[in-house]
Amino acid sequence: ETIIDGWLHTGDIGTWIDNTFLKITDRKKELFKTSGGKYVAPQPIENLMKASMFIEQIMVVGSEQKFVGALIVPAFDALKKWMQEQGIPFTGNEDAIRNERVLAHYKDVVESINPKFNHVEQIKKFELLPREWSIETGEMTPKMSLKRKIIMEKFKDSIERIYH
């Protein structure tokens, strides 16, 4: 039943490379649709954002919303070093993620990567979170994949702030 017209339907999303190779880039079940009817695959966006030394973890959100947002867990070691270089005292994760200059820095980080995506896929607003997601706290699978539904439930207040 998964073979249709000679194609094996795996639930994966991919792109053709040189019309020869199929590169798997995402899972279909992770796709979401914005309120404007555009589909967004979060994983490629998350993977590119995590390439920044300042982003430890990220989850792209925006299902049935007007724009794409994100929950971002900073890479706190890199952030502490940056704050030190900027002469901003580090007094803990909670204070750091509320600091205006830190928020401006993360806006710059996100905006430097956004142009690699089409307009609909670009992160317009985000919330910084004070601690990493883990298997122990229930947000990650043993394969270190995001448990999206659990993260959306646990951080619904943060997601609400993105959209209101």
C-alpha cells in the first residue's frame, strides 16, 4: 500500500540533486501550514540556524499563524563569551535572555540566516529560552529529535508571546 505508481511513499520530503539523486531533507509529518496556506518544512530552517555558534537548539513554529516564529535555546557558553566581550555582566541564563543587547544580537543572528530561505520560511519573531531541552525533561527523544507536541505544550506561553 506504500507503493503508488512505482514510487515508495515513505513520508519523507526530499529534493532532486542533478536530477539523479534524491536527498531526504525532512519528514512530511513535520510540515505545517501557515494561515496564508503556505507549507513550511521546519527542519531545514532549524538545521541552518543551529549552524550558528550562538544557537544550541531551535524549534520553528507557525502552524495556522500569519508568520514563522521560533523557540531558541542559546548556546550559553558562546553567549557568555560574547557578553563578556561586549562588557555585559552575565548573571545567569534568565537575565541574559531578557537583556536588550542580547535580544538585539539574536535578532541579528536570525536575520543573517533568514535570506537563505524564501519569505514565507523566514523567522519573523522568536523567544529565547533559559535552559536546554533534554531526554530527562521530556522534550527530546532518545535519538535527540524534538518532541514537537510536548515542546509546544510546555512552552505555549512563549509561543503565545511570539504571536500576540
